[in-house]
Amino acid sequence: MRRRSGEWRFVSKRALLICDTVLSQRSIIRFGINSRAQRGYVSVTMSKGFRLSAATGIHRGDREYQQDQLFGRDLPRLVEALGLPVRTALLKGRSSYLCLHRLEQARQGATLPDRVSVAALARVEEWSRQTRTGDLAEVPGLDERSPVIPIVTSTRENCLGSQCARFADCHVNLARRQALAADVVVINHHLFFADLSVRESGMAELLPTVRVVIFDEAHQLNEIGVQFLGTQLSTGQLLDFARDMLAAGVRQARGLVDWQQRVADVERGARELRLAAGRPGALGARLRWTGTAPDGVDDQSWQEALSALNQACQDAMAALDTVSELSPDFVRLHERAVTLVSRSERFASACVMDSVRWVDVGHQLRLIESPLDIADAVRTRLLAAPSSQRGLPHQADGEDRTRAWIFTSATLGTDAKLRWFTEP
């Protein structure tokens, strides 16, 4: 806090001016400034007594490091410096939290590729007995690329919700409850957009109660928004589905369905689709897709691969339907199969109007269809004033209910109007 005090005073004064402007004029300020801008906005907002959400960016390879840094280092310093009784909370995506239900499943027979993964699972299990947050970032030496992580965490697709036997102890639900009770909530861009596409992430309850939302690294919003507001089908989704179907089938419905065959068909479908895409020169390649197949990919081979994949997913869907009454796991798996059938059919058809398609080729294949312009979807959300905003803390009848949206980045544009960020 002592270093660069002049810069700190400059940022705080500017943040005070911007917060006052936003709240009084009901406008959205998009502003490029130095790396300490977000802290200045956070400090001023807290001093004014407003509840706020701070959304950080995530760079490739750093997982949620910036989020942890803001919450674990910067916020405590601000709270101490301001001397305010401020409650803070950290809310990450569900893939960052241990799922107790899936950990129990992993104990009963997870298939791991090597001894390193077996040791990692044992480490997670030992840690699970003492953790209060369930945040996997706490596990010593756990590589963020470890194959153990998808086995012991949930996704929106496989979470059982209120039907889960461990729902009352769920670490994700605990983090959300803490966020709802906090004055300052630190999230990330991915979590914000996950809520835009699916009002299920916890943000649907969180955002209506905050008065100020601050986006750091705001130049990343478009790229992340395009990913979340579109439709995706990936070989990773397919293989995760196949793995979960086999585990549940063998454990809870052995002999009722030929689970090995159903899983083999889905895995084969994913593999054939990956092969149909060819072998681009380097991982991370992006293939344009304006016709019936991506550029450079044989149309017939591509369509045949999609058709075979669709049939495999339909067969899995039918099999799961016969056992869906046995367990909530099968109900959720059936819903996932329905989604996979729908998406494989969608990508076998022509791209819808006002959308664009492409294929990302990496360690997994991702088929993506996204709106050409995400501005309308984001603007609708940002500028909306839903009835749920009524009843904000410390709000009297007739008081201004406007929510402030502050965007900070050093690269929002070079001209005075920041057209790169503000215009299509």
C-alpha cells in the first residue's frame, strides 16, 4: 500500500469521479487506465457503502490466479486501509470446487491413467476431510491439468442439483451463499457469461443485489462472450459423457444394458469426427466453416462422421431412458444425451442466420456456433432493470436503483470514444 502512493491517489480520485458519474447519470463508463484501476474503483465503492461485484480476467495458463490475487492479497489490504466492516467473498466456477458426490464415485472405481494420478486422487481425498471451502486451489501440488480434476468436480451438464445426496454439503452452494451475504464479491468473466447463457451459475441471484459491477481486463469480454453465448459440441464433452455413463451403468445398472457397447459407440463417434477434421499443422488451429464442412475438410467424410455420432448418442439416450427411474444419475445422463443429440443434429445442418461457425482444433475438437455480434445480448443484460433489483440493501422507496458498470483495461481503444470497445 505504501508503494506508488501518488498513483494510488490518482486512481482513487478518478474512480470517485467515475463512480459518481455512473450512479448519477445511469451511464456505463468504459475506461482504459493503468493496472491499479480496479483497486481504486473497489476502494471508492466500498467507502460509499455500495455492494459490488468485481470480475477479473483470466489469461491462458493462469487458471484463476488473478481472481485469487485480488481476493487474497489486494482486498484484505483495502479493507484494512479503509477500516470498514466489509464482508468479502470469492466465487469461482463449479469446476474449481470439489464435488463430494463425484469423489465418492471416484473412490468406487475411477479409471486413472497412471500412478501420478492415483497419488493425486489420494491427496485430494485426504484434503477433502479438512477443507472448509472445497476450492481445489488449496490442494498442495495438484496440477491444474491433472486428469483427476474432471473426475472429482462437477459441470453444469453432470451436476445433479437438488437431487444430489450431498446437496446440503455442496461446496459450490456454500460459496454461493457466502457470495450472497457479502458486500464485495470477486468473480471472473467466465462466470459472468456462464450466467448470461444459463441462469444457473448463482449469478442470477447474486447480480440483482449488487450496486456496482467492475470488469478488469475488459478487452477480454468479447472473446469470452462469443464462446459462452453460442453453441458448442466438443470431443471432450462426448468422452466425459461416455465415462460417466459407463461408471453409473456398471455401478447401478449392471446387466440391464450393454454399457460397454454404448460407450464404445460414443467414443468411436468422437474419434471419427476428430479424424475427419484432418491434421492441421499445429494445435490451436481454427478452421473457418462456411459450408457443409469446415474449410479443408472433406464434406462427405465430415457429414458421415456427424451422422454416426448422432446415432451413437441416440442409442445412448434410448438406453438411459430405460433405467432413468433407478437413480438421479441416470436422469441427468439422459438429459445430457438429449443435448448431445440436439447439438450433433444442429451442426449437421446449415448455420443459422446472423451466426458464424468455426472449429477449434487442439487436444480436443470443438465445434462452435456463435452470434455474429454479442453486443445485443450483453447490452440487454447490462442495461436491464429487472424487478428483482428492488429491495437492494439500504434502499428506500423512490431511491435511485441504477446499477453502475465499470470497465477497466489498458487496451480498450486508442481514440477518445474507445470505438474498438464501444462500437460493433
